[in-house]
Amino acid sequence: MFVGECLFVFLCLLLSIVGILIGVAFLVMIERKLLGYIQDRKGPNKVMILGIFQPFSDAVKLFVKEYIKLIKINLLMYFISPMVGFFMSLMLLIGLPMKENLFSMNLFLLYMMSCLSLGVYVIMMSGWASNSNYSMLGGVRSVAQSLSYEVSMFLIFFMMFFYVEGFKLIDFFKFQEGMLKFWYMNSMIFILLFISMVAELNRMPFDFIEGESELVSGFNIEYMSGGFTLIFLAEYMMILILGMLFYFMFIGGSMGLPMVFSVLLYSILLIWIRGCFPRLRYDSLMYFCWYYILSIVMLNLLGVVVFKYWLWLML
């Protein structure tokens, strides 16, 4: 009986991994299509029906590309970094609760913050191991940007903990049963968390580690073939995973079609922002985090703590 349950859990995890990889492929296609229409042109539309199999042909092309051995790289770190980044995204994925509630981590919020914190080391190692000025500058920018926005994002997570009084994602579902939803209870924090997640994902207008206009391609400029593919997959998997977290924590409800629709809407909004907004100046990015976002989040956190303490005194 125990062996059968373990096999079933392993099969569910395997299907989750395969499912999110297919989701990444179609997310890339949606992004290329939407950016094409935003720029008044057509996206990929030649491969099969309306270009629907374009991401799969691109994946095959990337994996079979020739690898050119670079001379001055730190070989071990150069090869390990993309793999670590890819597996960190998978580790965050397998911690999410399943629809059948087979398991749900008791301390998932702490586990999630640990995985998100380690992501910056992957970019830093990649930039350093490539032994390129552009890569190194992208890695240094990533450290400053990610650490800055992680502070405000983690404070928001702790604020949600004070609301729910639990670290399990299932507790967020139970708390938001009925009409009580976090996204309109505290809409300002909802918006600030979305901005912090955009900065954490290094998407426009916060994509300073991949600033093509000044860094050519940023920290991954020396990567090609399979290494670049793993970095690319990890980046787009994090978009889908953080979209699911956003749904769990602020919207709640069913884990079926409503969650798929919410994650799709979240992804389309990120693509829309990329197509419409220019890149910020780097000092504006840091000022916006430390002077505005962090101040508002700390005031909200103080208000939530005082409110919970007042409720405790009343009870």
C-alpha cells in the first residue's frame, strides 16, 4: 500500500513537471504572438497550425546547437549554474499543494523564501564563471536588484502570515472561502507584491541583468545550446510558479480552471507591460524600492500587527 502511494505521488510530480514544461513552451509562443501584435506585426505563424508548434522546434534547435568551448571560463561553475537554476525552479514547483491535497508543506512560505533567495546566487555564479565584463556587470546588478526587492516581498509574505496565522498554502484557501478575498481586502499590498514579483523575475521594466541596450545579453551572454536553454526554462517556469503563488495567496478558490485562467492573465499582463513600458534607470529602480515600496509595506505591516494585537486583547 505504501509503495503504491509513493508511486502515485511520484507520478503526480512527474506529470506536474512535464505539464509546466509544456506550459512554458506555450507561454513563449503567447509572448511572441502578443509582442508581435503590440508592434503591429505577426508573430510566429508558419510551423503547423498558426505557428502552434514553433516553441517545440525552437527547443529542438537550441538543444542540438553546436557548443563552442570557451577558453577563459571557470568550467565547473559555468556548467553547474544553469542546472542549479533549473532545479531550484523545479524544487519550488514540487512544494505547491496538489488538487487532491496529497500533501501540503507545513512551512511552505519559509521554504518558498529560501528557494527564491537562492536564485540570485545562480545568476551571480553564472556571471562570474563566464569571465566576461558584461556577464559580471549583469550579475552585480542582479545581486543589488534582487536583494532590494526581496526585502519588501518577504515583508509582504510575513504580513500575509499575520493574517492567516499559518505558513501552509492550504490555510490561504480556507481563509479566503466565500467572499473574503485578499486582493480587495488590501489592494495596495496586492499591487506592491505584483511590482516586487516583476522585479524579482527580472522582467521589463526591471530587466537590468539582461539589459540588451547596454549589456548585450547580460549575465547569460556566454551561454549557448543546452546551458542557455536551462536558464531560459528556469526564468519562464518562475513566471508560471509565481503566478500560481499569486493566485493561492490573494484570490483563492478552486485549483482547476480558475487557477489556469488567473495564471494566464498574470502572464499576459507581464507580457503587456514588456511591450508597453521602457526600461527604467537603475537609480530610479533602487529609489522606488527603498523609498516608496518598503515604506508603504512597513506601514501596512505595522497596521496589521496592531490590528491583530487589538483583536487578541478584545478576545
